[in-house]
Amino acid sequence: MEYFTLAAKPTSNNPAAVEAALRRAWNACAETACPKCRVPAWQYCRDRTAGVHYVTRFHRPRQDAAGVPQILPLVGVHGLSWAKGKGGFRWDDRHVPTV
């Protein structure tokens, strides 16, 4: 999780289960291509600003395609959020790490 980290409000009495579900969600997104920005699996999503591509968090269509809405509610998490990143990074087809 080089650019972004997943975050969730603790809604369960089992923080380890929440952390495991967040990891499963991250890995599911990583192994799924994005239907919005059309990056292949194992690459970060990208947005384009002024003709330059920048790394962005996993787009909602990618999360949906990866099955995230079925993974997180099992541990009481009803939405995926992201810890704030520092700065913007140009997209360079770097691979998404598994966690």
C-alpha cells in the first residue's frame, strides 16, 4: 500500500477480523482490472489532470467488480474509505503490492 491505505471505523468487537477483511478487499481490488480507467490488474488506478495521469485510489467500479461490497459487511464495515495520502504521484504503471 505504497500510495494509499484502507481505513474503516471500528464497528466490530474484533479488530483483527476488520483488518483481515480490509486486506482481503485490498487484494481483491489489486487482482481486478478497473473498468473505469481501464488499467489492468495489479496496477494502481489513475486519473488524468491537465493531460497528466496521476495515481488515485481504487475506483468504485473496480471495488464493485472485485466484490468488496460482499467482503466488508461481514465484519460490520459498510463503506470503504482511505487514509489521506501525502501529495500527488504521477502514474507510472507500478504494480500494486499485496497485503
